[in-house]
Amino acid sequence: YGQIQELVFAETDDTIREALKQRAAAIAKRGDVRKARLDYRAAAEAYAQAAATVDEADAQERWQWLHEEWHVLYLLGLEYGDNAALEDAVAKAESMTRIFPRDNRPSLWAGAMNNMAIALQRLGEREQGTARLDEAVTAYRALLPVFRELNDRQGWAAIQNNLGNALQNLGKRESGTERLNEAIIAYRNALKERTRKRVPLDWAATQNNLGGALLILGQRESGTERLNEAVIAYREALKERTRERTPLDWAMTQNNLGIALQTLGARESGTERLNEAVIACRDALKELTRERVPLGWATTQNNLGAALLILGQRESGTERLNEAVIAFRDALKEHTRERVPLEWAITQENLAILFDAMAQRTGQTADMARAITHATDALAVFREAGATYYIDKCETLLARLLAAQG
């Protein structure tokens, strides 16, 4: 009798667990609908409810819905510039590392740690200091041996890619190139497993990221070798990141290609590359709208302005320079000092260069005064952030402007 009773209880438990699993899946479908409508907060609430509904013994199922909750919070922060949502994403991932401890659930713990590092990295990109980016690098490095132990090659490659992103963001702020070279090594490690044939979209993502590190190095080196490598990497990425397949990723890579072409164009005597850069940025803006991805829209407006500025410096008249002013001022509508101080400062520096060009073209002292104000404002933020590369560049610019003013 005792054995029969145990069997009945076991069958009852299984029935209850299955019912809870189905109920959680139904709740999660509401989250899917809200996610598709870009109502990310409401989607997060639905996924959280789904995770709370499923039986705690169903660890994989519970992790899935918690991960979906994390993901929509991250998307809210990524696409809409909502830093509070990114803070929530960090907290959610951190709580998941406690729910799924490494000793009992190493693969689930590792996934949660990766999520936490990704959100930390995105916050770090927007902040003046480097503490969050350093935390992300530490987390990624700690995860690499875990994925080797799990024999998860694609997971290991994903961590290498993410490590590269964090190192690239740190390297962008430093005057040296050590971090950038480390980032390139990490991306190339990732591409050993992330092949186009095996995982085409992941391969394209890493090609895009590799292009970013090569671009920054190319901007700091003489010659065009690295810049041409960056253009190749971006064009490789676009073979899989098509507008029809992944419109936002396509647009981001078009934007990045525009930067590389603009940098190459600045070093060449003609205007072909610069015009290509303008086309690439304007293509990107077809998908990177202000309503959909405000910070991405602002970044592309800044890059469009940079290409127009160089064209304006090479052409007679002020038509292109005036277009550049509009683009930079559009960028500042979303790139505010409070929200993304470094991006705000970069655009301020661009405006300083632009009004210097205007002053030389028109002879207006008011334009030179504007240039000095923009450069002074930019330098203050760069110094607050300890961004040595940008400090050196902006100090040189401001000294030249002050000397020209007399």
C-alpha cells in the first residue's frame, strides 16, 4: 500500500508540474505579444510572472522566463537609452546567479553571469568612469574557463566576442592601443568557432565588432591599412546582416561603415569616400529612427555630421557645413550630457571644429567664439571621465582655436 501511495503522489506531482509549466507558457506568450509591440516593461512583468508560476524544480524552464525578463529590460535600456532599465537588468541577472548557483547549475549560472556582464558593459559605455567596463571584463575572463569545462564552444566564442566589446570600449578612452589589440585577439578567437557556415548571424556580429576595433586603431595610426581592414569587416558583416533579415543590425553596421569611409575619406584628397559615408549614414537612418532607437539615431546623426563637415571643408560655400550643423544639433537632442556624457562631448568637439571652419570661411568672430565654447565644454567632460585620448586631442584643438582668436 505504501508503494502505491507513493506512486499516486508522484503522478500527482508530475501532473501539477506540467499544469504549472503550461500556465507559465501561456503567461509568457502575453509577454511575447508585448515584446513584439515594443512594450518592454509590460513584457518584463509577464515573463516575471511566468517564472514565478513554474515549479522551482523545473530549473531550465524557470531560467528561460527569467532570462526573457532580463532580455526585454536590456532591450529597453539599449534601444531607448533607459539607463534605469539597464540597472534593473544588472540586478535581475545578479539575482539569477544566486537562484542558479555555479556548483549546482553551472551552465545556467554562466548564462546569468554573461547577462550581467553585458548589461554592465552597456551602462559602462554611457558613463564617464570605467568601473562598470572593468567589472564586465573581469566577469568575461572568469567565464571563459567555465565554458571550456562545459565543452560549450559557441558559448565560449560568445564570451570572447563580448570580452572584445568591453575591451574595445575601454581602449576607446585610453591613449594607448593595448586594450584595442586585446579586443582584436578576442574577436579573432571568437571567429574560430563563429564561422559563417555554422552561425551566420553570430559570425556577422563579430565581424561588425572586429571592424569597430580596427577602425579605432586605424584612426590613431598613420596610413590606411587598418581602416581598409575595418571596411572589409563591415562589408563582410553586411553579407548576413541584410535590411530584410535584421533591419536594426543592418543599420548599425551601415552606420559603422559610414564612420570608416569618412575616416578614410579624410585622409584622401578626393570626395568619393566621403560621399559614400554620407550615403551609408543616411541609409542607416532609414531604420535607426529617433522614435525606435533614439541613441542609435543620435550616434548616426553625429557621424553623418562628421562626413558632411569634411566635405564642407573641401568645398566652397557653406551648404555642407550648414547641413552638418543640423546633423550635430539633432544628435544632441538625444545625446544629452546627463544621459551619455562622452557622446555629448564628442559632438561638442565636432561642433567646435565645424564653427572653426565656418569662421575661416565667413570671417565671423561669433563663429570662432562658438567654436571655443564647444571645445571648452567638451574638454571639461573628457577630463571628468579621464578619457586621455580625447583629452589630448581636445586640448590641442582648444589651444589652436584660442591662438587663432588672438
